[in-house]
Amino acid sequence: AISDRMVARLTRLVEDLLEVSRINSQRIELRYEEIELVGLLREILSRFQWEIERAGVQVRFDAPASIVGSWDPGKIEQIFVN
């Protein structure tokens, strides 16, 4: 489990570095989809529950019941995770 988490973190780091490269070269592409933002953020947050508990911190997420819009889910996840 520990090695899986380490690989996942390393993968995210590499992806972040590639994203910075794309931004610097102005080749960033957004893929908009109509999605429900609050649900997406809650799902992303739930994936980090183990790490949150392990760190002994509390995370409070207050949001309206729903926010529907045109978003790039991958970029939203990247922003939220960072």
C-alpha cells in the first residue's frame, strides 16, 4: 500500500511537471464537459480521506447542494488536489 501511494505521488509530480511545460509553451488544452462541480470535489476529497485521517487534520467542505457548469474535470481535479 505504501509503495502504491508513493508511485501515485510520483506520477502526480511528473504530470504536474508536464503541465507546467505545456503552460510555458502555451499548449494547454481544456476539455470542457457539463458536470456537477460539488459532487466532483466531494469525490476527489473522499480519495484523500486516508491521508487526511493519517495526518490528524480536519477538512471542512461547505458548498451548496449543486453547481452545474461547463468545466474541465481534469483541470478542476488538478487545482483541487494541489
